[in-house]
Amino acid sequence: MMGKGLVLIGGGGHCKSVLDAALCMNIFEEIVITDHKISAGSKIMGCKVIGNDSQLSRLYIDGFTQAFISLGSIKNTKQREEIYQKASAIGFKFPNIIDPTAILSKEIILGKGIFIGKKAVVNSGSTIGDMSIVNTGAIIEHDCQIGNFSHIAVSAVICGGCEIGDSTFVGANTTIIQGVKIGMNCTIGAGSIVLGNVSENNTVIGTFR
């Protein structure tokens, strides 16, 4: 059984969204934060910053067996992936942090370490991969597949039957029409309209057919 203490790795802006949701879930007895730039002893929304990531092993020994990567990702997910590998090697488990205002179908599959923000929607038949972000107000319609370490940004709309590859970033207010497939390691710029498939390792801005 996992312990009830949680370590958030990363204390920036995304951390505040994650922390707010985690506090609203009311299932963690104690939440602490690690960050390279914020002084140890500081507090974020009442939760203590312990130090930088060098403290992770000690925290695990002290009984904090759950961790969450609260470092955000825009365009590049490499740093999140490296932190995951480090924390996973120590032995941490990764719960999902889901804001209570999010709307989730009972007929979905969720991986681990996922953040789903305020008023986001994940509809029936969809799968969300490990360590992914479905940010504030994003909509994942029916039968979508969202890859590992992907980030669906604020108010993006992924229409039914879409596939989003691993480590892909979909910018704020983007719309991806039904049935589109986007490969891994792609960046879809904010406000884009994606009408056709996007192969891996590509960047799309504006209307793409």
C-alpha cells in the first residue's frame, strides 16, 4: 500500500495548479515540494519546500513513497522524462492528480502520474498515457488515445477518435478534428486547427491540412 505523503517535484507555476487539485482531493496526509530555484523552508500554498531533487532519496526513506512531477512542459518534455526516470529508480510511485471539477467518463483508461486540471473533460473510450497533462478546460472526446508524457494545454479540443503520440505538446486553444493522428515528439502551436495527420518530430502552427 502506498504511503499517504506526496512529493511534488518542481515548484513553478504548473506546481500551483497541481497542488491546488491535490489539496482539493484531500487524500494526502502531507505534501512537500522540491525545487532547484526556491529556497528550502519556503512555502507554496501552505506546503513546505524541502530543497532540491537531491533530497528525493532521503524523502523516500522518510516515508514519502509517492511523487508527482509538477514541472510543466511546453514543447519539450525531456526534463519531465528525466525526472521520472530518477524518481522511479528511487522507488517512488506516481498517483494521478485529478481536479474534482474535471469530468471523466467511467469508461476510460488512465495510466499513472497524470494531471487532469479544472473543468477538463475526458470522454468515453479514451486512454490517457503515463505522466501526461490534460490542462485546464481541455477536452478529450470519445475514443482518443493520448500518449505518454504528452501535454494537452489549456482549452485545447481533441475531437473523437484522435491519436496523440508520446511526448507531444498540443498548445492552448488548439482544435484537432476527429480521427486525426499526430506522431510522437510533435509541437502543435497555440490556436492551431489540425485537419490532417501530422508525422512524428514535426511542428505545426496555424491551419494544417
